[in-house]
Amino acid sequence: MLDDNKRTHDVKSWLTEREYFDLCKQADREDRKPGELLRVIMRRFLYGHIDPSCPQSNVTNRVDEARSE
């Protein structure tokens, strides 16, 4: 089974100045670092949105639980 607890891989992405500026503004609004916000955006895209008021929103979803079809 894949380990979803430890972050061991990095991904490089090229952004325009506008994209980076807007990413940093949004990260600041959410009190996050830009890289952390990118990870949140990616996880929302892959596994669905978790309501910020949800008490488990800081808990990582397991891949096999996220897409139960």
C-alpha cells in the first residue's frame, strides 16, 4: 500500500509572474506558504474538497477512501 503520511517527492512547476503573484496572495490570505497551498489545491483536485469547518480537515485522506465508487 502506498504511504500517504510522509512527503518524499518534489515536483517542479514553472509559473508566470502573475500566477506566482496570485498564488502568493491567496496563500497569504489562507495563512499558508505557497508550496503548501499548491499541495492543498492538488489534493482538492484529486480527492475532492473538504469543508474547512470539518474537524477532520487537517487529517490526510487515504487514497483508497477518497474515491469509493
